[in-house]
Amino acid sequence: MGTTHFKSEVNTTTGFSVGAKKVADVDGSLYINGSKITATAADVNTVTGTASQFIVYQVETLTSGADIATRPLFVCPTGFTFTLSSINIIPQGSATGIDATNTCAVAVNNGANAIATKTYNATTIFPASGVADNLGTLNGTYKVLAAGDILNFSITNGTGVDTPAMVLQVVGELATV
């Protein structure tokens, strides 16, 4: 006996679903871009059962040596792992006061363990407004969060360093275990 399949129709002007209609009674497999989707796939939008997740956090302006210490961003839910693939900042203004002795360090951690840290100084220049900057290579061990692990960040500014508001963007994959 075949399975009944429905086709969802979306209004391309509004983006809203305007209904579904029966298209066929068929037996067989579902393929996306030539890859078979299994019945156990966690997310039919992807072939692997995992989906990219974006954590986008608005960081406030920090003036004259103000810091952020261990601010939580995300807790990995029970039954999942979260594997980070990149971390970026996108400033929304200009930093001032950063030089060889007054630095700005941005760190993203799995609990107390560093996933990535980048220190801006006279050599490593803080990015211009609207320019994304990657925090670099992620620690292979700590970039994988298990259930209950907390992803957090900190920003440590030297005396006289002012950093603008910025977006902190973390990209990863949430997968079932």
C-alpha cells in the first residue's frame, strides 16, 4: 500500500503557506540533491540530520576599560551535541585606545575552557565598523558542547580602551546523540 504525500504551496509574495494538496500515493525514497533522506533523519531540511544553527548576540558598547566576564550565550540541551564551526565579531562603530599595551581580548568558552580567543593590539587591528572578523581556529576538543555544557564569552579591555557595540556570531551544528 502506498503512502499519501502532500505538496505545500507557498505564496511567493507573502511567504505564507496557502494550503496543501494531495499530489500522489507513492512508495519509495525521498531524495534531496541526489542524496537519500532516511526515516531517522532529524531534520528533513538537511541530508545529515543536522542543521546549522546561528547564535547572534548583540554586545553593548564598552567604555574606558569596562569588561564583560563570563556572559552565558547558550546551554546545550539534553540529547544533543553542539559543534561550533566559526565565531565572528561584527563591530557597529570604531574602537579607540587599542595599542601595544592597551588591548581588547575577545574569548568564547565552553565553560572555563577556551574555544577561541583573539587579542586586538597594535599588530592585530580591531576591525572597522561593519567588517566581520573571525576569531580564528577553534579548539578541537572544546568546540564540541555536550548536554549541559554552557557556551559563554568575555571581553577584556585595557585601560582607556573603548569598544563599540558589536554582534557576536557563533555558527555550529546541533545534532542528536
